[in-house]
Amino acid sequence: MKAAEIQENILHSLKLNENDILSQWNNPIGSDTRHFFVDNLLPDDFVNDVFDAFPSDGVGFVQQHSFREKKRTLAQFSKLESSIQQIFEQITTVFQTPEVISAIGNVLSIHDLEADPSLYAGGASMMFEGDFLNPHIDNSHDANRKKYRRLNLLFYVSPDWEFENGGNFELWDNKVEFPKTIISKFNRLVVMETNKQSFHSVSPVLTNKPRCCISNYYFQQESTYGEEYFHVTSFTGRPNELVKRGFCKIDNLARNIISNTLKIGRGKNQMNK
């Protein structure tokens, strides 16, 4: 499928679901974070091609493994075989076109959104049995700390994914006590706002099938709070993980200090995992 066709299908799905998108966004249920999801975003055959481009064993992807998370990620598609590289670049690039950005921004009344071609913290991710992502708020900025992160776009491509598989997307209340679970369903796009309290996570994967996702992020020049602020990706434990919650507070503080002192990005890789 050509990029123009992918874009046309995305724009059609957004237009077709515009009222539902707006209702979900303005009346978030089960979470304090505004969000929406759209199913059947693209033709199934193409989404299956995207899934098939992921290596079944995760070879070539970068392993992230710490008390905060366990997953595999890849943003430098040039390392892949050319035909596979093309598929990943097609799907990520289309989400960054002015037409798609404007379509999403117009529905949500969020203007001046900008994509990030460098795929800072974005790209492709894989999670296998036992992998997880603890509750966290995302880094507030882009890599150069010039723009504020505003929206997360998560597109799930694993066929026949069900709740029982685990690996599902979770949105939390501000106190991180109760999650809302959104199944990482095949051909589902989830869009969420990102701010100082938009805690989200991925439940542990419980199946031997890979859970695959394409991620993009949109940024804005100005803070939505009317004042400048910065924080690194800040983790906490689940409600029953009290020790981890205490340790995460120290870890977040240390990485914030390092990032602010050195004027670097997430600070996530400056601490031992």
C-alpha cells in the first residue's frame, strides 16, 4: 500500500468516527487523562503486513530491561532489511504528515501540533511474555528540550490480541490507584494527552505471542500550563508495589537532577537500570 493510500484510509477513519472521538475525548471514562481510540483504522491486509515486518524473535530491536520496564524498541529503521524498513517508515511517516496531524488536532481543538521525524522515544516496539511497562508519565519534552510533548499515538498490530493475553494499555487516575484497561487490539489506534499527571502503563504480557506497536508523538512549542516546566519520564509502582513506589520517587528525583544539570533529555539512560 502506498503512503497516499495509507493516509487516505486514516483520514477516512478519523472522519467516520469524529463524533465518537470527540465524545471519548471530552468525557474520559475510568481515567483522568483525556484519550480516544479508533478501531479498524486501516485495511486488515496492510496491518498484517506491518505485523509480519516485526521479527518474531525481536532480533535487531533494542532490549530495555529494568525495574521500570521490559520491552524491545527500534527507531532506526535503516538497520533493517530494505523491504521491512520501507513498511515501518511508511506507517510512521504517514502519522507525521500535516494532513493527519491537522485532522487529529482539528477534532480535538488542539492546534500548532508538530511531529517528530527523529522518533524520539517513538518508533516500533515489541513485548514478549513477561514484558511490562510500569505506570509512568512521559518525558515532558522532545530530545532538545525545545517543545512540549502533547499527544501519544499508539497503533497496535498484533492479530487476535485479547484481554487475556495481557500486554494491554492502561490509563490511571492521578493517584495511580485504579487503572482503565484498553485492550491492545489489532488495528486499533489509541491517542492520549500527555501532561504532568497522565499516568499510563502496559500490563505484563501473559502469552508467548509478541505484542507489537507503532508509536508516534506530537509536540507543541508552548506549555499548556502557561508556564515552563520539565520532567523526565517518571515511573511509579503499581498499587500493591509500595517498595517500588518509594524507590521510584528517589530514582525520578535523581534523574531529574541529572537532566536539569546537564541539560539533557529524558535522563533515563544516565542511571543504571
